[in-house]
Amino acid sequence: MRVLLVSHGYPPIGVAGVERLTAQTAAELRDRGHEVAVFTRQPDESPLTISLRREIRDGISVYVAIGGGSTFGLYPGHEATMERIFERLLVELTPDVVLCTHLLHHSPGYVEVAHRWGVPIAIELHDFFMMCPRVHLKRTSGELCDGPEGGRACAVHCYGSQDEAAVRWALRSRAFEDALTAADVVTAPSRYVADAFADARDEARPIRVLENAVARMGPSVRPERPPGHPLRLASIGVTVEHKGFHVVIDAIRQARIPHISYTIFGVALPPQSHRLHAMANRIPGLQFRLANGYEPRFLPVMLAEVDIVLVPSVVAETYSIVTREAFANGVPVIASDIGALPEAIRLEENGWLFAPGDAAALAALLVELDADHDRLKRATEGIRRDDWVTLERRTDQVEALLEEMAERGVATERTRGDQVRLMREALAGDIP
């Protein structure tokens, strides 16, 4: 097949979860003999112009739309320009299928454009961007949000200062709803996400759950935990507030365990990284380390002496590749009881849950586990091979999905694309 992947970022520019997943998918499909191209964005400081650059990365053609500035928190932005570039790529590459892994800085109108050219298109939902312009369903005030309410919640709680906010965000909500309704296939990594977007699809075309995969790593070698050894904790991710790493440090303070270590592997992003260091420095006996940057292939070594991986998110996670990476390396997990995280945890068998943000509850659990090494050992031994998805298994599923789409062709009706486009262009010159 000829496959066009669409993503908001692609390594080495963009190395977070979805970007890495897109690169994994592209490489695996390429290795199976498919002709793969990637269309991605690189917003820069040129807000008025967007140019297209073609590169070859690891044998894959990557088309980068450069410029236009960030459109995060703005709508409309450069949708009309991006749709013209996307259409040009459809004409040049003549793909059999299009797979959108993320549409940040792109356009929901790609679905209508692809159908105009008779190309089936799939959308993957890795977060809440398709309904929430702030991605995490968290308002600017810090409160959690139940959803856009047709754009009304966005206009009232987050973007009320923008001109014609009610119309602007109603249009945004409607355009993305149309894209989800019209796409030939929509997938989500968890049942939690599939249920959240279920109303956008009819019973005959439900959202399919397609879990994310753990990248290939070296063998996991875990030495026996010696009796009386200090409890060794770790988290993985970027130091941003919603990841909840500060909750772990607060829990350690409350637990008052004489000797304990906590390491964060990931990206040390200020100002939260500074806050974490300041919190940790005030706790006697805590060995705290913030390891900036890592490669997934090194995880077996990084986690070899870790007793528990913590995923303490304070917002609803839509999946958790970190949890599965921990399982793949034989490490049990403590996770917040929110979003899709509970789907991965079998209580007392491969991990534990605690109320999001509840440092006191986490502290109590840490005290219990530090005193009961057998309980910790049982959870380690309780990790099963099916607690994570391999790259081979996920690629099998993606490949089958794309082949099904290519054979079936475009089966959806044309959306309200013309009407949405006219409304959007009327507003486009009025972004404050």
C-alpha cells in the first residue's frame, strides 16, 4: 500500500508519545514493504507564510509544513492553507489510505479533502484535542472540564477575551465533530477515550480500541532486591504539573520513610523541574534525581533496580505507555485512579491505584509496601505477558485496518465542508 501518515510532529522535531508512535508506525510499515510518507508541521516565528519542505529520514519521505506560527488556542488559524498543501500531497503521492495520528496545527478539513479525491482516511485519538483545544480537558483556571458543550464551554471558560468567541469556538467544535463523524475509521488507545467520543460515531461504525505498543528494548535483567534495601521509586515523563510528580514528593514527605529514592526519567522542563528540586531538598533521607532525557531502548537498564514506577497524573490520561513499559521490564505500577489508567492495573496483581492528587493516600500506600516486601514481590511476579502490546502485534492490527480501508474505499457521505469553510474564512482574519 501507499500510506500517508499525518502528525503534528515527527522525530527529531517532536519526541513525545504521539510523535514516537508515528515514527514507529512509519518504520514498521516501511519494513513490511509498504510505501510510507509522513506529513507533519514545524511552526516557527513566521506567522504569515507556510512553506513545504521534503526530507528523507530513515528511508521515509517526510513532508514538513514550516511556518505559520503556533495555532494552539486559536481557531481558525491556517486551515485553508494546510488543506491546500494536504491536497497537493494527495495528488503527488496518490496514497491508498491516510492515517492521521494527530491534527494539532493541521485541519479537520483533511477528511473532506481526502474524500473529494476518493481516499479513505482514519483518525487516531491519542488525547482530547479533537474536542478540547487545550488537549487535556483542563480549563485555564486549572479546573477540569466535562467537554466543549458545542464550543460554549471553550468560549466562556477559556477564550472569552477573543473576538466573537461564541461563534469561533462553536465553529471549531462543529468542524472537528464533522471530521470524526465522516472519517472512515476512528481508533482510540483505550476504552475510556472510545467512550468519551462515542457520540460522534453511529452504531455501525464504532470507535475501535487499538492499544499503543511498547518499543523494542533489550532484555530486562532485574537483580534480587536485598532485605532492608531502601524503597526505590521512579517516574517517567516531562516535568509538567499535570503529570503529578509533585504529588509523589509530597507523599514521600508525609510517609517519613527513613531511606527512600525517587528518580524522574524524562525531560526536565522549568519551572516545574525547579519546584520539584526545591520540594525534594526539604525532605531528610530522600535521594532525588531528575535524569534529563532518555532513550526507550535503555529502559531495561534504567529500571533494573527500581521497585515501583509511579504514574501520578492529576488529569485524565488517555492511555499510558509508561505503565506498559514498566510492565515490560518487570516493574509494578502505582497509578492515579483517573482516565484510562485503571484499565492497565489489576489491583494487587500488577499494581495499585490511588485517588489523583491525594498525597496522603499515596503516602499510606508507600508505608505499607515498604513494610511488606512480600506484597511488593507478589505484584512483581504477577505481571503477565499480555499486560502490554508488542510493536509487532500493533503493526499487525494497523496493517489489517489500513488494508480493510483500502479495499473498501470511501464509504462515507460528504460532510458539511463547504459551509464550515465559508464560516471559518469569514473569521480567519479576525484572530486576536
